[in-house]
Amino acid sequence: MGIGYEHGPLRWSAVQVQYNHPYMLNGIDRAWIDEALKTAGARRCRRSTTSRRRRSRRAERMID
């Protein structure tokens, strides 16, 4: 054991442990979808006129 863990990304193991019971049922793709929806929802919900320009620039960079 530990062959893949040493070279593999430790972040994914932490994510699996953190979101153990909701996401292990639907697979790791659900985590990607939920993260995307969460970021998009947060961006859409709290869009203020002051930080809209900065936020849109950051969003464009994330899309690229």
C-alpha cells in the first residue's frame, strides 16, 4: 500500500475523506459538478457593482 499515494495527489484523498458519504455514491465527478455550481452560484448571487469588473476578469481567467 502507499504506492499510488506517495506520487499521487494527496488533495484528492483529502477530498474523498471530507466529502465521504455524499460523493462516494455518485463518484468524484459529482464533486467537480458541485464545485462548479457552487462557484457559479456564489458569483451570480453576490455580484456587486463595485467588484463586478474585478470578478468578471477573474472569471474569464478561470474559464481559460
